Amino acid sequence: MRAGLISAAALAVAAVAAAAPAVAAADGPRFTATPATAAPGDTVTLRAFGCTGPATASAPGLFGTVALGPSEGQGQGQGQGQEQEQVATVTVGRYAAPGVRHDVAFGCDGGQGTIPVAVEERGAAAPGAVRTGLGGGVTGPGSVKAVAVAALVGATGLVVVRRRRTAVR
């Protein structure tokens, strides 16, 4: 019984670990823009990690140029070894044309980079989604999520079967 529970727990832990995103060490600054798809009037959060000086972001077709600032909870008391994060929240302009992908150009003293942001029509389905008539689009799970869910369902089933067998005895 215990071996089965330990096996089920190990399987569940392995599935969750496989589903967790891998974190890679970066030599220079890193930049993100979330969400990657937005409609005119939506907000997009821009982040820069690893910049020792001020960071900026620019996308003339979306929002112009902005300066990123320290995120909440950071600032004066930040300790060594922590990666500084700079953040700005921008609104996609009403004039942004749907169906166009814009590159957001980031820059700071440590380097530069670009992140794509696509403009969609308000109420449009997510890329790869299927219109179902059920109030929105439905997308399928990624393969990692599917394996993780299958492993968790299998582990739960194994625990139920083991408990039933011991209850019958």
C-alpha cells in the first residue's frame, strides 16, 4: 500500500515538475510584454530584468515611447543578488490596426531587445482557437499540460484502487 502511494506521489511530483517552465540563466537583460496579443484600448505590461540603469520601451504603432520604473516592493532596500525589475503599463492606442504584429523595442545600459505584440480585434478568438458558440474560443492543451493531467489522473486512480482493495480485506 505504501509503495503504491509513494509511487503515485512520485509520479504526481514528476508530472508537475515537467509542466513547470524551465528557467534559463541569462547573461544580459531580459524583456517581456504581457499579454502578447491585445486589442486597441487594452493594457500591456512591459518588464525589463537585469538593467542596472533606466530602461525604456518603444512601439510607435502601439503606444509611443515609455520609461520603465522599479516594480512595487523594489527600490531603496533591494539586496544584492536580486535581479532588479523595471515595469511600465501602457494602453494600446485606439488607432492600432488589428491583425498587425508590432515589435516593442526595449533598451537599457545592459543591452537591447525586441518583443512582438500582436493587435487583434476586440472580441476576436485567440490564435489557434475554434469558435464553438459557447461564449468564446476553445483551445486544446499543450502536450506538457496533457501529460501532467494524465499523470495526475492516473495517480489518483491508483490511490482509489489501492484503498478499495485494502477496504475489502
